[in-house]
Amino acid sequence: MSMIQLHQQSFVFDGHCDTLGAALPGPKYRDLRQWGKEGHLDIPRLRAGGINCQIFAAFPGGERLQACATSASLERVHVLLDLVQSVPDDMCLIQTAEDLVALQSDGPIGAILGLEGAEALAGRLSLLHIFYRLGVRNIGLTWNHRNAAADGLLAGTQAGLSAFGRDLVAACNELGVMLDLAHLNAGGVADVLALSQKPVIVSHANAYALCEHPRNLSDAQLRAIAANGGVVGVTFVHQFVASERSQATLSRLLDHIDHIVQVAGIDHVGIGSDFDGCVPIAELSSGEHYPRLCEGLSQRGYTPPQIQKILGENFRRVFLQVLP
Ligand SMILES: [Zn+2]
């Protein structure tokens, strides 16, 4: 079987993109139903890349996080709900384990709606319930700053979860919302792993042992996430692949996958591109490039079942365990 065939037959799941921000009304608007000249992802490129399920973050953007995170997140939620409604043959909203199981490779692409940063919840569980009713099933507790739930890793503190953060973890467990630890500081990561009754994800991060960026995960964190049953989405962000731009290659990204497989195990690695939210590595700089990852994994000696775990089966497993 060729790698293209293996890729096409695999369930491919991307744990993070910021594409919704590109489809807001305004001068930079992109119609996500068309293959865009700009950006990284849209429906045609998700199809060309063989993506079956994509987490879309309703990320307000760093500057808007403090000022108007709730309304800015709601606008992005609306972009996705509107898109799903306008092209039901191409995209469907995943809200339950049953929805995820029902995805077919020739059917609509599954979209999981996420928040990136609990800022949008304004410290209130009632807002979690509203976002849940709108379809949100993945919550990144922080972006880079402090919020009512926890501290992001640029807050420069050692603090763990606040009382609200602890309540939020319990409420997400209860409702069936995935907890996403990307951007969370070390104290917060440790607290969530101690508290959560369900597997968690780190939707977009790499291995600190290979690239000393604060967003990357230490070996101890990788082992702790494996012990929780969770999954880390390796990301294409060039700064998280290598500190030197010229070294940030697909080969180096595959080194990160090899490392996480060695430290955490083959069941705990996935993909989280961060498309439309970053400058990705050149070889994976647009949605249609995904099959190159499959090819690279094969060249590294991974078997088809192992490749399929990395491409999407691991993320599918944890979402099936968490979604209602
Ligand atoms: Zn991010």
C-alpha cells in the first residue's frame, strides 16, 4: 500500500487550529468553503490533507483576551456554527461520542469546537454551560496569561489552579468537555493531572528535551500525561520544533514524535498543527501537506497501525472516553 493510500484510509485528527479567526467579517475575511490563497486551512485543504476531524479553537487573539474574551469567542463560535449549517455535506459538529463514531471518510469532516483560554468564561460556570450548549467540547484552560482559572506559562508564576479552576475541571469532567493543557504553566498542569477523572490533551506542543521552548513539555510532564491516559498533539509551529528556523524541518518534527513515543508511549502522541495560528515548518505549511507526515513516519519505520495511532486514533480514543 502506498503512503498516500495509507493516509487516505486513516482517521486523521488535528488537535488545534486558529482558522475561525480568519473567517470573521472584515478586510482579512476568507471564505472557508474555498481553497484560499492565504492561510493554511479551509474545507478544500482539509479534504486534500485527508483530515477527518479538526478541533477549531475560538481564540480571541492575545490582545482581546483580557478586554472582551467572551464576545470575541462567541463571534468565532458563530463562524463555525454558521459554516457547519451552510455546508452540511462537508462539515458537522461533533458533540457526542456517537457523533465521532459516526464519521465516515467520504462524509462531512467532524469539527470539534474549542475555547483557548478560560478568559471567555469570565470566572463563571454558568458561561461554561452556555458554551457547552453551543457545542464547545474542548477547553484550553489558559492562553499565555493568568486568568480566573489558572496561570498561563508566560505569567511567570508557579501557581496552580484557582478555586474556580478546580471547579472548572470537575465541571468539564462531569459535562464531557475535554481539558486541554496547552499553554498552561507547570503548576496548573500538575493540578489538572491530579484532579481530572478523565484523560486530558495537550493539543499543540512538542518535547522540551529537543527544543527548549517554554511551551514544550518536559519528559516528566510527558510521562504524567501518559499516566493520565492523555494525548499530546505534536505541532508544526517552527519555534517549538527548533530554536533555529533553519533546523525546524519535518525531520526534526519527526524527532519530536520519536522522542514522545519513547518517553510517553505510542498511545499518547497525536497531531495539533496550530494552522492559521503560527508560522509552521516549510514542509507542513498548508493543509494539503498532511500526507507528508504519514510518509515521514513510514520512513522512520513506524508500522501502519502505529502511524494510524499518531495520525488520529489516539485523539479519537480520548475523545470517545470524554465526550458525553
Ligand atoms: Zn496556542
